[in-house]
Amino acid sequence: PKECFRKDYKPPPYVIDTVHLTFLLNEDVTRVESRLHILPKQTDEQRPPLFLNGRSDVKLVALKVNGEVAPEDAYEVNSSGLTLKSPPAGEFDLEVHTECQPQNNTSLEGLYRSGGNFCTQCEAEGFRGITFFQDRPDVMATYTTRIEADKSKYPVLLSNGNLVGSGELDGGRHFTVWEDPFRKPCYLFALVAGDLAMKEDTFKTCSGRDVALRIFTRAHDSGRVDFAMQSLKRSMKWDEEVFGLEYDLDLFNIVAVDDFNMGAMENKSLNIFNSRLVLATPDTATDGDFARIEGVVGHEYFHNYTGNRVTCRDWFQLTLKEGLTVYRDQEFSADMNSRPVKRVEDVSRLRAAQFSEDNGPMAHPIRPESYIKMDNFYTLTVYEKGAEVVRMYEAVLGKEGFRKGMDLYFQRHDGQAVTCDDFLAAMADANGEDLSALGKWYSQAGTPRLTVTTDYNPSDKTYKLRFQQATDATPGQPEKAAVLIPVRLGLLAKDGSEIPLKLQGGADLGTETVLRVTEADQEFVFQDVPEAPVPSLLRGFSAPVRMTVEGQTDEDLLHLLAHDTDSFNRWEAGHVLAKKLMLVLYSAAKDSNEGTLEQRLAAAGGVKASLVGAYRSLLTDSRVDGTFKAYAISLPEMSELIDKIPGADPTLLHEVREFMTRELAQQLRSELEAAIKENDCVPGEAYEFSAAACARRALKNKALGYLSALGEPEVTEQLLRRLKEATNMTDEISALAALDRAGARLGGTASGVEARTAAMDGYYSKWEKEPLVILKWLALQAGSNVPGNVAAVKRLMSHPAFNINNPNNCYSLFLGFARSPVNFHAADGSGYEFLGDAVLAVDKINHQVASRIVGAFTTFKQYDAERQSMMRAQLQRILDTQGLSENVFEIASKSLK
Ligand code: B3K
Ligand code: ZN
């Protein structure tokens, strides 16, 4: 397979100025006629051949240059595209007629069918599955699209831009014509044809224009789009208010499809969504689903400026649009709901998943240097770490400075395909700052470690903070430079008050400031510090680093937990406390074989009173929001600890976590029960997706989760009752998950297992007609820690509810399974074998989905020697398979390097 390098970038040799597409959609063969108006960039003497990308399943049926059929020796077609050997002098028209078979396209890239309808997915390089084209984002053209299809089967025919024509054709067919006035790269092209229901609303923009908003779904689902519609309107308003960005067309469409490789796609004015991110009613969607819908609807809408109007010059720049747009959707969600909760969620995700990516064989900078398949680089690093890098601009420049930079970015680059350097330059120039030190975050992979040493000098009342940073080597990057780390901080006095900050010889800084740490080893000295403070460092997680504060005691952490004005750091204090304890207990469990695990952990001191006390004070703190409480009493995810435990035994770590959960449940029983009572549903109360209502459900369900870990029959009974009586999906699925957990706890004993089985069966018969609701059921069973569950998961593959062609099904079942520390990591290797089989089976159908599943093996270096070798063996077996896709090849081969 061919690797593509960032350093090899060359501008395209030809400009494609306008594109006229005609789609003749049919059940068997679909014809696409494309007419391109092409402008040369070089002088006529130097003009090179014109290469157009095209997938091998696109069949060329005619080629015309300036209206004349091209002789056969004028061009060449191979499996990657078409070369026009000597294009005519000057401007010219090229007509390319092709045929394809969307009904056989299981890759779900290019033009394909889902649920009897036609739809497209072109990012990153899917347009070449539709027609021959310079398929790269720096070719920006205006598009006119004509669609013809059978009218009764496909009454709705959509593409980008404005509808400029429609009418009837012979043979029961009809057509529409769409014109998109904005130049765009081909990855933003979209087409939808089908029998779809539509819900409509309008949005009045800040300048008074009415925009028609339409959401298309299957008829059966049309009652479930209200929340997505409201989210869209809120996004449009927010972007006007916060960034001064007004929507630019009179129409905005969203289409929900069931078969979709990712979450959603920001095609110009025709967003296509995975139906799970559009459809929601209280009985079928959880609070988490509602929040994700709001966030993703916002995300795709915000791409209209950050991505579409200003796009990427090449795919290495992906974070230019994705990091920035994730930052924007995070801010949007923070403004719509609880800002502290949102930050805790985002940072948890980053640390639980992106940090391991950055620490593993696939580590890459947010702007990668090379790829074999671009689809493999839609990663947490490019997206989430990319958003953290954008957030660091904000930390350094302040909100206003950041906005100035955004304004200049749009002013300079509207309508262009640009680079991350252009973004940095706009931010720097708008603020008259040199931001080159931030630039290293684009080229350097790996998570920096920041070690902080503190020193208080009572005689001269100075307080010294020393910061040392280092980044571990990552594949291909043995040497690392120091990066700019903005450290937002405050200093707390013994009484919990905040100490005014003043750097030696500097101005008063108030009680919070952002230090710019740029050196490998750097000191800052504060003066007039009346007493030894407890520092609150990296507030709001102001940089994506792993920080260690030397000499930080449990008392310091408890002090922060009680008094910090920064809610993120209050949460963090409890989290660090829990992590420390979990590591101690894990070592105790690992190092001795005497007695049962329970006995060994108890002998090591069990769950310390300080943690119990911390959680108790949080649980009973009336100032704290319930969702925040729920997070504050959540034990760290295993993946967050695993980097601290070389050669970890994931099953044992899970058992330690479950032990801690049980201990906490026992010791906090009365507080947990009180929380359940106080936050329980009031009979007859209608579901509401509001921060307050979500907070009540979050805390109640967290508390129930704790109790379920005890595996007591009374709790099981309560959960069964709750499952039956639940009036919304949040409570229903929480009860089911808790029953599963209790079942796993009870292992062999009949009651827990029976209750679990009965609950799962009941849920299935209630929801079998709702595929999105069944996804949750698949994921829960697949990810269950009931010992020996592999066989049951295998059986699920032949359950009528499971369809291996559907990405959502694969993600629920296979990625759900990979999350089980007990069964994926089963000591006999059966879990690895099962997932290896899954990769190979799915790769025959859909390379992108297979590639995501094989990703579960890439963390193998974190585990003990036996598991490492079994995981490697699966990767090797996959690599040795004939006919493997480039997607899976890239992940598997890079993992084994
Ligand atoms: N831009 C798309 C992702 C496309 C992924 C292609 N394999 C969704 C988003 O980030 O908004
Ligand atoms: Zn995006």
C-alpha cells in the first residue's frame, strides 16, 4: 500500500471551476454524467497530464473533451483513476460518463443505499466512488446537480444548495435540479433520494432572513425529530451570538439514515446523520443521547464556517476544521447546559481514550505526517486533542483575543482551502502576539508530562513553582521539544480563601492567572504570599498534559476538594485521590497470593476513610449539581490508570475497581439511599431534558449503580421493579445495566443471573421493533462482565436483531465487547480470538468499520506478557490474511512495528 506524506504536498495542476452532475438513479445500474469546466494553472507548453481519481467500481462509459468523444489512446484508466494524457490548451470542458451499482456498495462510502434509499458519503475520499475527479479538498468548485429517479419510490430528491428546477419525466420518473452558489471541495457533495417524511421549521437570522429547516426521516420516525430541530435552531443562534456567524443559504436540510460509518456529515446545506444522532424521544433515548444529539447537530452546523466556507488545503490539516469545530461544539454544549459538567466529561474522555492513543503505536501529532488511508486518521487525537489545542489559544489570548483571531481568520480565508499555520497566523496577527511556541503542538505527538515542585519561603514570603516538562518518544519521533503549556492557577490559603497573585517584580494578577510555561525547566516566583498555600494548578484542565504535583498530600487534595473555586479542580482532587488509592490496592492485589482478593485488599487497608469522607461530603454538598456529584463519585476508568501500571492485568484491575465500588456502596449506603429517594421520579412527572432534571436522574442512577455492585437480592428486586416502571429510557437502561452488573457480581448464583436474563429478554420483546433501542441492548450484553460471556456474544451475531452490514450494530456488539475487561481480556484468549474473527468478517464488508474494530488491539503493550502475546498473535493473524483492506492493514501493521 502507498503511504502519503504531508511534505509531498503540491497544489493541483488544474482548477476545476464548475461541476455539472446528472444522476440517473436506478435499482440496477446508476449512471452519473459529470461535466467539468477546467482551467489550466500552467502555461500551455508546460501543461501536465490531468489525473482524476476514480475507484475501480466506477466504470467509465464515455469521455468527451470539449464536446468531442476522446479517442481511446488519449486517456488511460487504471484501478486508481483516469489520466487524460494531453489536455487541450487553455480552458476546456471535460465530460465523464460513468456507471456504478450503489446497491452493492457495502463500504457506505461514495453513493450507496440505506433502507431502500440512495445517499452519499464523500469525506474523506468517497467522491471518487461516484465519478472521476480531482478528489482533494483544495479543488473548490461550484456545483449544479440534476437527479432523476422513479417518482413513486424516490419522491424526495435532494442535493446541496438551492432547488432551482423540478419536473416530471416519462416512465413514472421525475427530476430535481440543485445549485450550490458556494465553492466547495467535493468531499462536501451530497445526494439523497428516497421515500422520506419531512418536518419543517424556520429560523430567522440576525439580519432578518428566513431559513427553512427540514429534517428528513423514514415515515415511522418522523415523530422523533423535535429535539434535533430545536438543537439546530439553538446552534444557529449561538453561532450568531458568540462568533457573529450567520447562516448563508435559505435552506438547511438534515437527513437521518440507518447505515452510516460515523456520526454525521456536514455536507453543505445537506447534513447526513446517523439516525441515532437525530431521533430521540424520552422513552427511546437517554439523557446522554439527547446531549450527544445536541452536540453533534451543533458540530455539523458549525462546520458551515469552520470546514465548509474555510476548508482544509489537504487532509493532513484535518484538525484545522475538526479540532476547531469540536472546540466550538463543546463551548455550545457548555453554554446550553452545565459548563463544569461538560468540562469534566470532555476531559475524562480525553484522558480515558486519547491519552492511550498518544501513548501507543498509533500515536500521531494532531496534524499527522503521513497516512495510508485517511479514514484511519479521524482520531481522538485529531478531534479531541485538536480541540484542546484550540482551547489553549483561548487560554493564552483570553476569550476576546480568541474572538479577534477568529474574525481575522474568516476575513482572510473565507472561500479558501488553508492550513493549520494559517490559523495560527490569524490568531497571532489579530493579537500582535508571537504564538510560534503553540505551533509545536501541531507537529509533536505524545502527551507531555508536567512535573510541578513547590517551595514556600516563610522568611521572604515567596512561593516558587518549578515546572519541568518532558514528552516520551513516540513512533518516528524519538526527540521531543518543549511546548507551550498554559497553566491556569490559583493559590488557596488554609482557611480556603484565595491568595492574591503577584509574580516577583510584576503587576497584581488578581486571584487567578495563566502562566505560560515554555521551557523544559522553568520557575515562577510569587511574592507577598502570607502562608504556605495549597496550589490549584491547571484549572479547567488548561492544557492536555499529565501533571504530577510533587509532595501533594491527601490533605492538600481534600482541601482543594472542599474549597477550590474552580469546579474542575474540585472534581479533579477527588479523582486524584481515588486514582492513588486504586493504584495502591491494585499493587496489593497483585503482589500477594494469600487469601481471597477481598481479604488481600482488606489487609491493604481497603478503601481509605479519606476517600469515603470526600465522597460523603460531595454527596451531601447542597451547592453541587447532581450530575457533577455523579461524576465526582465515579471511580476512574481503568484506561486512565493503565499507563501507571506497566504490564497491567485488566481483569484484576477491574476486580479492584469493583471491590472499591462495593466498599464505597456499603460505607455510603445511607447517603446513596437518600440520594435515590431525593432524586427519584415524581409519579406522573413528564420527562424534561434540562440540566436540573438530568442532574437528578444522573445522581439517582449513579447511586443505584453503586448499590447494584453489592449483588444483594433486595437491590435486584428493586432494580427489576424500576426497570418495569421506568418512564424514560435513561432510567430504563440504567436499571438494565445495574441488573447486568449485579448478575456479574453474583456469578454462578441463580437469582442474579436469572434476573439479568429475564430483564434482557423483557427489554428485547418490548423494543424489538426499534433498532436504535436494541443497539443499547446489544452493547450491554456484549460489554457484560458476566464471566464466560464470549459464547453468548457469539450467539448474538446470529440473533435476528443483529445485522453485520450495519455499522451501528457492529459498534455496539464488537466495540461493546472490547470494553469488557473480563471477557475481551479473558485469560484463555477466547475474547481476542472472537474479536480477531470479527475484524476479518467485517473487513469483507466494510473496511472503515473493520479498521475501527481492529483498533481494540492497538493498546496491547499496556497489558501483561501473556495477554500481549495473544493480542499480537491476533494482529499477526489478521495481517497474514489474504485480501486484507488497506485500512485494516495500516492499523495492524503500525501496531506491530
Ligand atoms: N467530517 C465528518 C467525518 C468524516 C469521516 C470520514 N471517514 C464528521 C464530522 O467530524 O463532523
Ligand atoms: Zn467534524
